[in-house]
Amino acid sequence: MIYFDEELLLFRPEDGGAAQVMGTLCPHLGASLAHFSKVCGDSVECPFHGWRWNREGRNTLIPNSERVSERGRVKTFPTREIDGIVLVWYDVNGAQPSWEWPGVPEFRDPDFYPIFPHGHFRYEPHKIQPQSMLENIADTQHFPYVHGAGEPGRHKMLEHDGPYLNARFALTYGLRDGGKPTFLTPNGPVEGEIHAEAWGVGLSMARASPADLSFPQFLGVTPVDLNHGVMFSTITARRVPGADEPTGVVAKMYRRQHEQLF
């Protein structure tokens, strides 16, 4: 896979441990670990001479040798796996993470639908920058044009603390087309709220609450190169009694959110 203008490798140890992102250049003779390599235990085996490298980028095996290389290192990236989401920290100077993402409580709440397989979407590279997620929170005027709202959102609160941004919008659902009934507002317009959060650049969370419904949606943009990024969208909803998978209004909301992005 290619992100940050680099070829990267994502692997999981055979014991099912946490995922790890690393570079693809084998320090031995420069072969690519991205093609025809395989996972052996907690390491990735190079397809050229079988040298193995663990999640720390350290050499763990040289075939036909009793020693390992102490000098060779595969480039690694700080990687976290939280609530079913794999995150990688990238710093152009190689600095370590200066903050941690807290996750999404609803993604691990049994009262909400699992995020896989119905709630996760990946959008192929587009011309988009990671900070678009952050800027989106401050911009309430796009609601009618992008989201089909009958009016712009109204900021109730906007505050930040270091890398964290926290905001709340008031919104009247169902105003478009003269207040005609919609699948969300069958009885006419209703008042609702959107709680939006963002971390750093590229990670954002929106919890839309029209009437008595709840739709937590996590959005992330990962740069591919200087001009393009891949967007990931993950959404869930409170379970409908008796329905093992999203159905009815919930399924329609999933599709609606998916269609609005690209």
C-alpha cells in the first residue's frame, strides 16, 4: 500500500496480535517486503533470502546463521489498533506521537451495530487534504449544499484543547422542500443536534441525533501524496430491536451518509 508518498506494509502477527505498519525496504540487499513476503510468527519474512523482521523493525532470523543483524533496521511507524480502527502516526522528522486517540465508545458498545461489514467504507484516492475534516467542523454553511439540509447549522459551542476540537451544532431536520415528510422526519421537521469532534488533522467524529436516533460516524483522511488522500468512513447506529443488521431508517441513513461523501 502507498501512503505518505511511501510504499508501506501492514501486517498482523500469526498469533492475532496488534497490527503494525512498517517500511518495505529489506536492509539486507534492498528487496521489497511488499511483494511475496509472508508472516512467520511475529515477523515478516523477506522473499529474497528469508531474513525476518519484527514489529520493531529488528532482525529476528537469518537462515543458516546462528546470529542476527544488530545494525539492520526496517523503518517502522507508531501504530495503534483501537475500536476496530488501525491508525498510524506519521511525522516527516520521525518524531513520536504527541497525543493519543481515545477511540469511539459506540464502536465497542453491544447496544450498537458492529462497524463491520455494513458500516465501513473506503473511498479511492481523491484530491483531498487531511485538514478538510477539521475545516468541515467550522463550516456550517455547506450543510444545505452538501448534506441536503434546509438551512445551515447553528454553532452552539466550539472549543479546542491542544490537538482536540469539540463542537456542537443545532439543526432543524426536515426543512427542505417546504417541510415535506422524509424518512428521518415522517411527521414533519424536528430539532436535532450534531456533536462533532476532531483530533489533530485528518481524524473527525460526528454524532448526528435527529429526533431520538443516534448515528456516530468516524471520518479519516490518510494522505497518499501531496495532493491526494484516501477517505475512510465508519458509521454505526443503536440497534433496532429484533434486527441483527442495519435495517429501515438506519440502513437508509447509512446509504445517505455514504452517498454524500463522494
